[in-house]
Amino acid sequence: MVNTSGISFGGLGSGLDTGAIIDQLVALERLPIRQIESDRQEVRDKIDRLGQFQTLVKALQDKAESFSTLNSFLSLSVSGADENIARVTAGAEAAQGSHTVEVQRLASVDRWAFDPVDDPDRTLGIFPFQGVSFTVGNTSYDIQVDAPDSSLNSVAARINEVAGDHVQASVINSGTASNPAYQLVLASKESGEDGRITDIDTTLFDLSIDNSPPDAQGESTSANNITVGNNAIALVDGLRVERSSNDFSDIFPGISLELVGLGTTTFGVEPDRATMKSQMEEFIEAYNDVIDFINEENTFTPAADEDGVGTSGTLFGDTALSAVRRAIQNALFNVSSDTVINDTEGFSTLSLVGITTDNDGRMSLDATKFESKINDNINLLADLFVDRDGFERDPGAAENTPEYYQDATADSGLFNNLVRDLDRLFGNLPNGDSDVQLAGIFDLRKQTLEATADRMTDRIEAKERALESFRENLILRYARLEELMGGLNAQGAALQSALSGLLPSN
């Protein structure tokens, strides 16, 4: 009986290299497996390339979304402002123009310092219910302490506990280490006249203060009133403006204005052309990355001769490529003829504002023309790219039609359109005030390809098992052949020996 376990032979009976024969027969049977492995690698290469494509498309969507609001698209710059007098920044809502600000007085916080004592932990009261009282705005406080807890530090802690929303109490040594003078300082947390501390008083025997209020001009009349809470005053374009703080940002829409020093400064607000051009170039670069990828993958190169095989991109003809191209075309270039006809200013299409495409679909920016459009009407330029009034669906649009996912208002905004159309490819579908998350085209394609790769793996494993059985069968057959040939050889040798004994010797 021949057993395949531990068999080792090399043509001892037959004179054949049976091991090499078996290896070559198994190698021939493995050819279909290698073809499936090659096909599976192609599928996995497609999955990898789809992932790379998805990353590029997401980068384009993110870039469009980052510039899809008025504040992000409209870049305005402030020039000429003296930062030692006023800090000025401009947002998208700001109007272009120049302004003059003369700061006559800065807003200040009201501060009072009680007369000094020599020890911050010394008891200042004698009877119960002694303490400090004051009013901040329309809120009055009567801070009472027990005699054992009537030190300066204890009173400050009690004030912060009870009135901490309106004032900050602290104990400061205004003297020296050898000759200390500890003072209880009370500071309002709100600047301006509305934050003044009034009616300040004390019933503690060893704590005193002169509570004389400031005069009509906002000047202190008491040495204890170390700073008076005054409003900021400035002449803004010749108009006297008064605020309780140094924040004058409510004067000009879209302009943040903070007073920091006395004096006069003039500043201008105008488009930041360099930033807007740079942002558009960033978007165009992200767009071209996607188009270049699509073009590269959809390229087919015929063979050099009739017997050769042409080459193509890994994703040649893949539905994801065509779906993304359609979404981009629909979002950026599908402008209605009525919109173009009614456009008397020249802001209805990308080409009119200096953004053109070549035969390959790649974008380029005419910086001179784009800048001239900024100068002509920056708001109309913004309307082309930004949806100012939000998404509004056509009430007559049927669900799951292209019109259902488009903004029906005039200033639809190309960037917003692109974000929404790409969202659909990623599986994010607008549904009223919420979004429905489905499997997008990239996920579906990957799932299909991964399922195909898994099926190929199952086929490979099944064929490997069959191939192993085939090998074992070959080994068994050749072992039996060797066994048979070995027996025949032995019989032949015995017969020859017997015949040799019958022959007469010389």
C-alpha cells in the first residue's frame, strides 16, 4: 500500500524526474488561479484609485464650501488706520469708503480704594452686621460680616462672593514691606458711566472712605475714587458718538472698530483683491485636480501594432468619473439662457468674470478681468458664487429629480450649488431642515468592487484546495508507478541472473 505521507522519490524505479514532472503539471493547473489573482489585484487597484478620486472630490467640495459664505468670499481690507488710536477690521457686510475717527476720551472702569490699614488680617469690626455697602447701576449691595470675620481679606472675599457679577474686590499693599498700607480696592466689571460704583459706604470702625461722587465732567472729587467710570467719546465722521465701552463696532455695518488711544485717524475700506484672487486660484487648483484625474483615468492608448493590447486608466469608463463630471458641469456651467439674456452687467457666468475652461475642461483665471469685475460691482460678483438668501426649493419640483436639489432663487451661488451636488454623490440628500444620509456613489462602487474581490478570493481558495488534491493525487500515482517499475526492475534482474546461471561457462 502506498501512502502519500512522507513520500520522497526521484525516479529510482522509472528513471524519470517525477518531482519535476509533478511541479510542472501543478504549475499548469495553477495558471487559472494566477489569472484570477491578477483580476483581483486589478479590482483592488480600482478601489485604491476610487479612494484617491474621492479624496480629490472632497477637497474640491471643502474648498467650495470654505468660500460659499459672504464673509469668506468677500475679502475687504482696511488701510490707513493708526493702530495706536483704533483697531479696525472689515467684514463682508461693510461698505467701501473712507472714515475719520477722532478719539476724545476712552472708556474707563470705576475704581475705589478704601483708606489703608496696617494689617489685612486685623479685625476691623466690633459688632455684628457691620460691613460695606454700595450700588452698581441699579443693583444695591449691603455686605455684612461678623466681627471675627471682619478683616480686610475677609471683607474682600465676602464682596466677591455676594457681588462678584458686578465688581471685583482685592487687597493691595500700596505701601512698602517695612511700612505697609493695605487698601481694599473695589473695581466695577463694566466700563463707562453705567458701571459706576455709587453710594459706597462702610460701617466698620477701622475702615473709612470719602464717597464724594465725581463732578459733571467726570472728574474725581475724592482721593478714594482712583479712576472714574467714564464713557468713550469720539467724533466719527464729524458726529459725536458716546459709548460705555471702547467698542464702537455698531457704528458702521460690517466694520469692527475698537478705540485704543486718543487722537485722530482716517481709514479706508476697499476690496482685498489679492486675497480674493488667491482664493479663486485655490478653488481652480482643486477643480483642476479633479478634472486631471478624470482625464487621466479616461485615457485609452491603442497598441502600437495589431497584435498588441491597448492600455487605459485603472478606472476607465467607471460611472464615478462620469457622475462627478456631470455634477460639476451642472453646478458651475448649467446657467439658464434667461439668466444670461437678462444679465445686463456681465456677472451671470464664470467666463464673464474671467474664469474660462480649455478643451480638456481645465479652468484658468484671467486675473486682470477678475479684478476689474471686483472693481465694477463686488456685490454682483459675490451673487454669482454665494447664496445670500439660503436654499429654497421650487415647490413644483418632483422629489429625486435634479430640480428638487437645486436652489430656485436668483442668487443661487455657484459654490453652494457645487457643494449640494457633490453632497448628493456622497449620499447627503437635503430633506427639509435635515439631511438624509445614504450610501453615495463612491461607497456603492467600493462595496461592489470589494464584493467582487471577495468572490474572487473565495474562488482562489476553492481552486487552491482542488489544486492541493490534484498534487496529492499526482504524488500517489507516481509513487505507485515507481513502486511498479521498481518491482519490474527487480524481477528483470532476477530473471537475468537465473538465465545467466543456465548458460555454459567458457
